[in-house]
Amino acid sequence: MGDALKAQEVGTLRPDGNVGTRTKRYGGLERASGAQKYAADLDFPEALQVAIVTIPVGCADILGVDTSEAEAMPGVVGVLTAADLPSPMPRFGVSHKDRPVMADGRVNFYGEPVAAVAALTQEQADAAARAVTVDYRELPGVYTLDAALAPDAHLVQDPSDPTKRAGDPLRETNVIEEQTIAWGDLTEQEAKAALVVEDSYSYPMMTQFPIEPLAVIAEPTDAGGLTVYTPVQHPYLMQRIVAGLIGKTLTQVHVIAPDPGGGFGGKQIPKYEPLMAFLALKLDRTVRLTLNLAETTTAIRRAGAKVHARTGFSAEGDILFHHVVIDYQIGAYADVAPRVMTKGSYVGGGPYRLPACRIEARAVLTNTPVSTAMRGYGAPQISWATESQITDGARRLGLDPARVRLRNLVDNGEEFVQGEFAGKADGEWKEAVVKAMELAGWDDPLPPNRGRGIAVGIKSSATSGLSQSLVRLLYDGSAIVYAGTSDMGQGARTIWAQTVADELGVPVGKVQVISGDTDLVPFDLQTSASRSTVFMGTAVLRACRDVRRQVREMYAERVGADPGDIDDEPGALLTPEGAVTLDEAARIGLGALRGEVLGQGTCRLEGRKGHPLGGDASFYEFNCTISEVELDRGTGQYVITRHVSVSDVGTELNPIQVVAQEEGGAIMGLGQADMEQLVFDEHGRLLNASAIDYRVPTYKDVPLELLTGSVENHDGPGPYGSKGMSEGPILCTGAALGAAVTAAAGVKVTDLPLTAERIWRATRAAAEGAIA
Amino acid sequence: MSVGTESLVTVTATINGEPRTFTVPGHRTLLDALRSELGLTGTKSSCTEGECGACTVMLDGHAVNSCLVLAAEVDGHEVLTVEGVSVDGGTDLQQAFLEHGAVQCGFCIPGQVMSAEYLLSRNPDPSVQEIRDAMSGNLCRCASYNRIVEAVRQTATKRVSTRG
Amino acid sequence: MVTYYKAHAVADALEVLGRTDVEAKALLGGTDLLVGLGDRLDSAPGVVVDLKGLADGEPLAVTESGVRIGLTVTMADLLADPTVSTWYPALAQAAGEVGSVAIRNRATLVGNICNASPACDTAPALLVHGAQVRIASAAGERVVPISEFFVGPRATTCARDELVTAVELPRPVPGTGSAFQRLTRRWGVDLATVSVAAAVHGDGRIQLGLGAVAPTPLLVDVPAGTDLTDRAALDPVLDEVLAVATPISDIRAGADYRAAMVRELAARTLRAALDSTRRTQA
């Protein structure tokens, strides 16, 4: 990958080091004692509180906004409407700059801001927001994929608007982007097939549900710029977008990103920050918006999908061809959803050796809240279909579904996507399957009403990236590392502290980690795609090595030695006279003026033009999941009696954090498989924004036995042979659970979530079919 | 009573062992009063409808959702928040959370700590199933559930043996 | 703005609740009333009347003839009481399913029934236990059987100038068994999709209390002498007695699934109630 570390550079674990041990979480005690300041905990005594004005439909033309009553209400300091914004309406986005700061004459999704009210107290702001009168005419919005793809469908983005989709051949449709990846001859392979499985699947819209709701504070600076406090995963993207919208330089927009209370992809891209920036500038006051969980659920979600698949098998269980057509239901604006589609569908054939494959994918606009990144990106949607097809094929051929997978899985270095932009296995993936089978007791017989299912998943990590880090070794032997990665729960700060401790020979408790502040910390492209261990980890490692090089040179000069005679290793210089600890060598080198040693490291990976992923994957996450359920035939309810998740992690840098992320990903995946879904009505209104009706797993929904495992071959591109691992356990959970339910119930359910009601319906339909 | 003229209410309560007096509107929840009036931001606000448990505190020794208690209701009562149960360097329970990898994003953790302390005050040696039952009102989206269960079990075992 | 008023006696509470110049709401545990109160101040009550400090409020009282549950008695109090769990297993099981530990520490039985959700967890149990509801007003006191208490979704026979002061449960005749079961969308804290309480009374009566399958919780009788151990024989009997259920489709379940589940749970709960009579006899 690009200029990432060469094999000799990545280093090996120190037997007495911190990396590779269960080092306690950096900042963990502050979190456990309530001392950690999340965005909503920051104190802004002078700030105005903000309420957002919305309308109770998902698609409407705005005929008028009357703020006069609201503006006269007690405590109200100002109201922001589209009329206050520059014309044309400023828009933002990543691949498409299509999202307006607030509704631009038309509301395109439920919850889209029409106005914002700032008042002295939240109660006053809320009351005034209710007093804003919005005159609107509801339009026949498209709230489902079927509606959006109908021939006469309402177009979510007006094709006559020259600012949007100019020159786009798809502009007369709701398809914002499409991609087809194909190789081999489907017809030729189908002629050889002993069995063809064909089915349709659906994957619902879901929400990230970070337990910390969204919060934004925008504070005008004396220099005419802004400080924006927001718990985002990508502070530098936020800085660039806000600066661009308000016409300021990057130096004038200071983004402070307190560690998020969970992100899961939902806190990557700006949502309310641009609006808050304009509001703060209009009023020249600090403004504060704090949402609750239900409001956050309305604002961020994952794309749903519908999939149709045909898969051919030989009688022995070779997969001969796979043809999959997937439509992703993105929202009213692009956000990152086109990339969710391209990255998700790229791995639509699964990690298999396929003689012929065709993957047709579309990202479809609908009048629903804007979908964005979520753990697994676009892979879980397509894996649900592809892996269910493999299970079905094995079942119908009377073959063991685990061994069918082992038979077809690619070996290390072998292509699972063929053609110009081939994708190759970069790990010993079969080892994960074998390990999962062992942990699950795959071949052990099961009592009645129990079923077991297996699935595998892959996902491409980042295909381009840039992470920069600074490390300061201070005179007293303590160290500070600056790393722009957002620590949203994955434990990034801990890994940097462990790395610096080992590379410089500093006790881990003497390493401070600075993140989340664009004024203090050098650039990091983003915290996404499980990239940080590899990209920022490499930058930190290089910054440490830069410190060591400088110490070596300073020491040599000070003692009058030839630098060529001195070598360095983690924590020490090796001189002809023997080893000198790095901090001692640094003190000698720094001399009487003291000071410090400042090292810097960069990790850069350029993308590749035309590649469906935007470039070659820096690494792949691979996971094998086995689920076991006990079914209650009378109700359709089931207990997950055992769940096994095994990922190829390269090297465990912190085994307890690996376990926590593996379990967390698995449980989140199970929630998405068995209970989670966003439900909209015929007006595009979200019916279950509240945590009362958007169900996520609780303690009692955890599998009775939850077993995790890692494959460690030290073959990743990151420090010490590591790979990212936080998304692996969610990639194929749906298909594994679905296979277990099918094994127990004798019926196949093709729609997620696998609710008791759905299983009951399927078993009843099967029973009635058998009678008829 | 003269309804409509006395919407502000003055509350005197023992908060983390200290007598505190504050004045709030009648609708103000204990959660908001702790965070805004008393600066005790360790108690977290998330769902504000009693579903997530992030705002769990103890009221007269009983775990409650502070989003579903009016500040006015605690007049004359005792409230214990995460700040009140914490000690420098962390309690045995908080340290157990760290040892078992239970703290990820951390936002739910103060509420988890309060529910766990409440459970241990009622049931000093709970089984895994009892912990799951007792804490299922505390959501953790990082899904550290098994990590937390291990931490609570370890703490219980240590406390029982120290006492024993 | 909401005014908080702490009533010191039943009469005092009745006076404020009865006033016509202001919208007053009774506050017990607050676990229903306070949900999102700060977000909807425009529709919020003008006065919240806290009933937890009534000098003449009744506690949980056990007598030879039954149990009286005063208005401040919480779900946690019920669960901790050995008489309640011995005499009224269905109620104890239902109280244990209400919300989370933190909710049960606040939520009261009286508040739960006065909220009158069609899915109210404790109502089916109270129905089969033959509960009586004591309602006070300035004019005196009246007693209403729980089967007449609920009049619609979120509506009860308790008028705005009245106050439920206690729920009374008669002591079960010897040989009575009861049980409660409910269906939820997940195993952790949840609202009931369907709930059923069953009692097999020592005098031969067999009753079912049904939740979330009609605008109000329902009480139905199963013919005495029905063999609860023979599912094939029981199902047609249940089809007949459960015909009064009129479940709806909503975000939690479809009507047909609810209808099927109320039968499934009825059969299971009856069996569990029968088994509990055997346990008490043993």
C-alpha cells in the first residue's frame, strides 16, 4: 500500500512491551467516573440554545415561513431561515455538493430543517420553534425503493435545476450512481450448473444509535471566524466544509471534536454544523444545539437495500456463477451513500473463487433522511443476500455449508474479484473459518428445535488516506503524541500510547495523547473504514522512529561519536560502549538548554483513478460468524444460544480491546439481524425514532454464549503486522443468524430483521403450503 | 395554592453527601438540574424517556432514571451521582471495568456504574443471569455487555471475600 | 410552565385535581407522565400534583382477607413482598416485567393502571385476581371492580376530580394458581406485544386477563372443567373465548400475529397457572 511501511519497518512486538498486552483504556477512568467531557458536557454560560423547525411530512414545497410570532416571544434572540442564507443556497457534500444548509424551498426528507430558533433557554427556543408557521404543500414523495424506481416517480432532485446533476445521464431518474462489476461468462457457467438458487432479499434502513446524541456548539471568534465544537469522526473534513461554506480560511475555522460517545459511522459527515455556523455568524453569538436520542435517530441512518440474486452450483458444491442486483436506498442527498454502494457491491461476490460473476448496483435517492456511513458500510446489505444464497445452495445439495465455503474460499493472494480492478485475498482466511468451526463445535449434534448457521464476510478498508502525527519526547522522559484520529470507543488513544511507550521506552502512563482539535493536531483524513490502526498507527510509529533518529544524531554529536557507529532500537541507543536508554540519550543530546525532541510521521496512500473502490484496498477485513439458535415454534421467538465471531486481525495490539470490539460488532450485527429497522409511514414520517420502538440489543439479548477469536499471522500492513478489525464481526451476522433460523425452523426468511413474527409467518405459510 | 404564579420551585437536597439548594422551573427534570444547575455532568442525557439508563442515579439509595424524576421531587431527599461514588484512582468496580475492557466510547458507563453499584448493594454476589436481568435497562451501543458483566462479577467476588 | 405541587393529604390533592381553571395531573412514579415533559410544554399540564407525600396515603397492607395496595406502592415494593408473590403469582410476575429495575423503583401499581395503556402489564393480572379499585372524591369513596375500571385507551372511570387511593385484592381461595406471560420484540426491557394472565381458581373458575389485544385489557372466562393439559382440546375452547379480542396492527405486530399469539400465550399461561396450583398443594 502506497508508501506504507515496508516489512522491515513495521517492527516486532517487544516481549516486555505494552503493545500486545491488555493495557487499560486511555481515558477510561475519566469515562467511568463521569469526568470525561463530551460535547454536551462543555459549559458555555453565554450560549443561546437552539431549536430546529421541521414539518411533519417527508416531501413538500415550502410556500412561506412566518417567524414573526416566534421572534416576538420571550427570550428569543434570532431566527434563521433560508432567506438569511446566501443565494443560491450554499450546499455541501463529499462526492456531490447537493445538501443544502437548510431546506431550499422544498423539504426533501422528514426532519429537514426549515428554520432554526435561538433563545436564552431551551424551553424558550422550543416554544418559539413551535410558533414558527410553515405554510407548505405536500408532494407525492418517494419513500420506498419501489416508489423511487417507478416509471413516473417523483424526482427527489429536480433535473431542471442546473446546479444539480448537470450532465448526469441519470438525472431524469432517482438513481444517483450505478456500478456494474462483471467477469466470466454467466451463461456458459449456468449450463454446467447442477443447481441454480434464485431469490430476493431485503435489508431495512437502520440507525447508528450512538448513545451520545448529536450536539453542536458554534462560537464566533474575534477574528471573524468560528470555533465549532462537535463530536465528529472527521474534524478536518468538517473544518474544510464549514470554511468553504462561510468563505473563510482553514485557519479561521477551528474545529474541536470532543471524543464521541459512539459514532459507528454516523458522525462522519456534517449534518447541523453548517446551519449552526450561519446562525452563529448571523447573531454574532455562541449557539448550542443538543439533540436527544430520538432526534439523532431521525438525523442519521444506514442505507437499506433490496437484492435479487441467482447463484449456480456444481453437484460437488463449487460455486459456478453469482449474479446479484442490488439497489441501496439512500436518502434525499448523496452524503457518502454512492460510495457505500460502490464499496459494498465490489465485494458482492463474496471471498470466493468465482468463474463468472456479475454485480449490478445502484444508489437510489428517496425522500427519506440522509443515509450515511455505518459500521460495515455497504457490505452487510449485499452479504445478507450472497451468503444466504450459498447457505441455500449447500442445503439443497445436501452439503455442509461450512465445507462448501472452505471449498470455494480464495487462498491468500488469489483473486476474488477478477478483471482490471481485481481484488485479492491478503490473509489466510480459511483459518478463520476453521477456528470458528472449532469454537462453535460445528460438527456436534444439536437437540431438536436448535439450528446452526455459518457465514463469512469481507470488506475493503480504506483505499486512500493521509495521516500525520507528531511525537514530542520531553526532557523528563515523558512524551506527547498528536494524532487526529477520533477516539469514539475503538480505543485509538490507547493504541497510540502503547506504541509510543514501546518505541521510545517511556512508561505508558507517561504518554499523553492529544486529539480532536484542528488547531493543535496535524491533519488526519478521517476516522473510518477501520483504517486508524494501519494509517495513523504507521504515522505514529514513524514519528517515534523520527524521534529516535534525532536522538541518535544529537547524542552522537554531543559525545563526539560517529552516528554510523550508533544504532537504535525501541527505547534505546546501541553504542559501541553499550546500550543507553533513549530518554537518557535524549537528555545528553539536548544538553543544558534542555528542550525536547520533536518527531513527525506521515502515512499516505493515493487512490487509483477509475477503480470502483477509488483505489486498491489497503487491507481486507475478513470474518467468519457462526450462530446457533433455539426456536420456539409456537411464537417464532428464538434464543441465540451460542454465537462465534472470528476475524483476521493480523496482530492483536491490545487483546482486550480486540475482544471488546469483536463482541460489540457481533452484538450490533445481531441487533441488525434480529430486531432493528426504521419504519416510515406513507407521508415519509419516521414512526419509531423513539428508543421505545427502535429496539437495540440489551444485556438480555446477548447470546447465552458469545465466543470470539482472532487469526494472527502478523501479515497486516499496519504496525507490528496489524490490520483494522472493528467492522469484521458485523459483515455477515445477518446471514449467519438467518442460516441458523432456517436450520431450526425449516423455512427461509429473506427479509431482515428476523423477527419472531416473520418466522411465525414463514413457518405457517410453509405448513399451509404443505397441506395444500 | 396559587396556581400559575409559582412555577419556580426551590429545592434543598443532599447531593453526593452535601446539602445543596437550587431553584428550577417546575418541569425541570432531576437530570437537567444535576447537569445545568449543579454542574454534575457525569450523569448523561441521551433518550430522555427512561429507555437508555445513561442518566441513572440513586435517589434515597434506589437506582432511578433521573430523566423521569422532577427536580422538585427530590426536595428533602438524598441523591447520589457517579461523581459521588467515584474516588481518586477509581473504585474497585471502576477499575474492574477497565481491566475487563468494559469502557469503550464510555458515554453509558456512568449509568452502568450506578446500576451496578445499586445491584451490588441489594445482591452482593449476583449470578451472570441476575446481572443481565438487573442491568437490562442500561443500554450500551458499543455492546460491552459481557465485559461489564465480567467486571461486576469480579467486583462482587472480591468484595464478598474481603468481607468474608 | 408547569407548576409542581406537593399534596399533603388526599383531600388536598382532590382539591387541586378538581380545579377547573387549570389542567392538573397526578404524579406518582412519573415514569409515564414525565416522558418528554420538557419537550412538550405547550401541551403539558399546568400543575403536576405529586402524591408521594400524602399523610393519609396508604401503604401496602396485608390482612387475613387480602392485600391492599396503596397509591404509592411501587413495582419494586410488590416484588419484595412475600405475600404478594405467594398469593398473586400473576401480579408478581407482571410487576417484574414492567420496565427496568430503575423504572420499577419508581413506577407504582396505581399509576400503571391509571395510565390505562391497552398494553398495561399489570392489568391482566389484576383482572384475574379480582381486584377492586378504591376511588376517592370530595363526595366520598366508591369501589369499582377492575373489570369496569378501564373504559378505553388511556381512559378510566376515574374522573378528573377523583383519585385512585388503593387497589384491593381478595385473598385467593385455597388451591388457586395463577401465572402471567407476555410476548415482546426483544428479551430485554420492552413493551408487551401481547400479554396474558391466567388464574385457575380453587373454586373451579378459570379466567384469563388479556393485554394489548383490545382498546382495554379484557377479562374472559374459560369454562370450568376445561382440560388445560390437552392442547388439542383446549385450542377450540380458546378460539371461542378469545373471540372478544380485537387486536390491531401497529409498529409492534400485525393483528393476525397478535391474535395467534394471544391464543398461544393463553394456552401456556393456563398450563402454568394450573402447575402453580399443584405447587401450592404439594
